[in-house]
Amino acid sequence: MEIQVIRDHLDIVKLQDKMNNIVFDYLDTSNNYTKAMRELKPLYTQVTTFYKEHVDGLAGELPTANTYWHLFIDCSAKLSYFLAAATYYSTNELQKIPDKVERLLAIAAYALPSIDQEENEEFLTAIFALYGEVVGDDEKTTALRQGVLAQKGVVKQCLQQFKLFVDKEIMD
């Protein structure tokens, strides 16, 4: 299901609803990680493509950190986390975990705004826990935590981190 773009804005309500339904149906209630991954991936691709094209349309400038972009980056961070979790848990344990999972978790942490609010604080804790499990390196996990906490979840910095990630992601 393609999420509509209305007046140069991705429909965040529909994106959030679709993501929440996938998470509830395939991660929370059935542990069908492969199905969750297959359904989250097109949403993730649409979000990253939309953001890259939007920023390119602004000649590389970041969008203004208003309510829409706060909701967008919050949803994008959570989408990155859920895709990383679904990918991680759906892979065969004997396989090497792809670097992509590590990158998705790092951008989920760096892009999550308002990390001092209780919901996002708890979400960030979950991101760090899974990141630690994925990389198996306490120093790397601590470095990520310190970098994210130093940024303080300021929306403008979250948008900047997401831009750098998306630019690299689309080039890969």
C-alpha cells in the first residue's frame, strides 16, 4: 500500500496507522518477523525516497522543524527500529547479521526526537538494548548512547542525521 503525498507532505497518519497495524499483527501478536519485514520494507523505502526527494527539492536544505516534520522524523525513527528488529529476528541465527540492521538501529536512535519524553525514552532504551544484542560490543553501544544523548533529540539534528543516513542509504 502506497502512502499518499498530499501538498508535498507524506500522509503521516496513514503511515503511522499502517506501521502500527503491521507491528501489532506480525511483531506483537504473532512473531511473524519475515512477514513484518516484507510489509515494513516498502514503507521504509517510500519514507526514505520521499525524504531524499523533498530535501533535494529544497536544494539540500533541511525542512523547517515544525509539527509535521517532528511527527515525520518520529515515525521514521520508529519505522527504522521495527524494520531492524523484524530483519534481525527473521534471519537465521547462523547467518551473519547484516550491517544494515546495525545502521537501521543507529539511525532509529539518532533520528528519534524528544528523547526526554517518557514514551520516546522507553523506545530509546529498547533501541539501545537491541543494538547491544546485535553488535555484541559494549563500547560501541555506549558510544551510540553517548552520541544520541548529546544530541538531546532536537528535531533539527534528528532531521540532519536522517538526511545523512538517507543520502548514504540510497547510494548503497
